[in-house]
Amino acid sequence: MIRSVVRGFGAALPKRVVTNSELEKTVDTTDEWIVQRTGITQRYIAAPEETSASLGADAARAALENAGLTPADIDVIIVATSTPDNTFPATAVNIQYRLGMTHGFAFDMQAVCTGFVYAVTTADSFIRSGQARRVLVIGTETFSRILDWTDRTTCVLFGDGAGAIVLEAEEGAGTVADRGVLAASLRSDGSHKEKLYVDGGPSTTGTVGHLRMEGREVFKHAVGMITDVIIDAFDKTGLTPDDLDWLVPHQANRRIIEGSAKKLAIPLEKVVITVDLHGNTSAASIPLALAVAASDGRIKKGDLVMLEAMGGGFTWGSVLLRW
Ligand code: ACO
């Protein structure tokens, strides 16, 4: 049975770090408020020349190097982003060009903060159906460009960055002991649109628009939705939260992460948290967190890892994989 195994990982962050104290100078907020409500202490903000495509390409190069591969080895590039360089062509095709690739195909996926979970699930389907052998899956965002910097309820929460993994087909026995993607659970419900959306777009206002959010409303739904899809993915495999080595959540807010882990009795020592350093980087947050925890030796080959996310739409989902 073919499984999609993580062969390499990589990340890229803008050069500029913006701390909470620096934000205090331009926004009516305090370091104490931000840390207490979210756990965020700093975020990275892209310079004009740093774009979703440039950061994504840097993360992709890092993942290829980590995998010991070159762009020639890749069949498909899937990019999860809500902040593309252009409305079209897709940021994935832009990255394909930056990597010097003229073979294969590349496309974007838009599921906001859940984008990377959707993209991994899609890549896994291409691999298991035999349509691709190796897929580069990238999450890349420059949310700083769609923030209303006069709205303190949103602008302190987000950051820019990119992360990538290479998924590769590997023949296995088809048991839960095999490495690779074991199960996924994807959901969406458009009736929640007003709680988290961007107030612009090519087909409505003809502008890029700004992110708008009813933070409390998002918070109210987050833990329940996240834990539902985690349980659903476990149920598909017969595994349970007790079997888990690492929970790698979308990094929106420390309180949502802790609330979800608590509900499932997953100890915090098994949870990878990077929101303190990166802020919420939407579709980039999971691959960034994976890169941090795999680089520092926490996530090891054979570990059982649960990815989960929830975001605008609403969209939400999980992927259970053996690293
Ligand atoms: N600095 C100082 N004060 C602030 C700030 C700020 N940056 N932002 C809001 N406040 C004030 C508000 O004006 C309000 O003041 P008031 O009581 O005088 O009216 C007070 O703080 C409380 O505001 P709330 O919005 O009720 O604060 P809450 O405790 O709900 O925290 C937060 C806000 C952090 C946004 C929280 O609701 C949250 O985490 N929601 C989840 C949203 C999220 O993470 N979204 C990310 C995208 S979706 C995803 O990735 C899952």
C-alpha cells in the first residue's frame, strides 16, 4: 500500500522582527495585553521585496535541501495561501518558476488558516492514486499586507512567513505503524463568513481589502471544531490521543491551543507551540512549527503527529501522520 511520507522540511521568515513593545509605539495596545490574551511576544513582518512567493520559494529550497532532492525530483507543487502575490497566476506557479521548474504542475489552495491541512490531504490523494511520486507542499503568507494597522483587535495577532514539506510515495504494509499520512478529516461551513473574512476581492470591490474578525465569536467555535476533527482522524485509524507523540496545531492563539489539548487530555509537553515567536501566520503556521520541532530534534522519525487547524470560512481539519 502506498503512503505519503515526509521526506524533508524547511522554513523561511522575513528578516524583520517586530516585538510587542515596538507595536506599542504605533498601536493602542500593550505587551501585557497581547501576551495574556494570545501568548504572542513577537512576529516577523515582510519587507516590500519579501512576498508570499519569495518566502515560499525559500522555504521550498530549504525543504528540498533537507530531503536531499532537487526541483527535478518534484512532480507537483501545492501552495496554501490567502495572500497570493497576484490574483493570478497562482503563487505556486510563481514558485515553480523561481525554482527553475518547467515540468510537472503547480496550483494554489485557499482554505485560510486550514490551507496547509487541506494541501497535505490533497497531496496525499495525488500520491496514493499514483498521479505523483513527490509533492512539494508549501504554506506561505504575508498577512501584514491585508491587516488594518489601525484596528488593534486584529493587527497585533498576525505575522508573515513560510514553511514547506516534501511528501514522497513509499510502499508499506498499510498498518498504522507505517510512516506517512494515516488519516485526515476536512470540514467547512460558509454560514460563519461574517466572523472572519477579508472585506475586499477582485469580484466584489475590486480591491484587496482588509481582514475583519469577531475574535470572541471565532474563539467560541474554535476548540469544539478542532477537537471534533482530531477525534474523527483518530477514529479512522483506531489510534487514540494516548498514542500521540506530538500535536502540531495551527498557531493562532495559545489559549485555543491549550484549550484543545486539555479537552483531549493531551499533555502540553506533547504540544508544539511557536505562536509566541511567529504570531498567527495562517497557512504557514503548521509547516513553520513542524520545521522548528523537527530541526531541534523533538519530532523524530516514526513519531505519531497530529496536525490541526481552523480558520476563515469557517474551514477546519486535521491530518494524522507518522513522521
Ligand atoms: N490591545 C489592548 N486592548 C485590546 C486589544 C489590543 N490589541 N484588542 C482588543 N482590546 C480590548 C477591547 O477593545 C476590549 O476592551 P473593552 O472591554 O473596553 O471593550 C477588551 O480588550 C477585550 O476585548 P475582547 O475582544 O473581548 O478580548 P478577548 O479576550 O476575546 O481577546 C482575542 C481577543 C485575542 C482576539 C480573542 O478573542 C481570540 O483569541 N479570538 C480568536 C481569534 C483568533 O485567534 N483568530 C485568528 C484567526 S482564526 C484562526 O486562526 C483560528
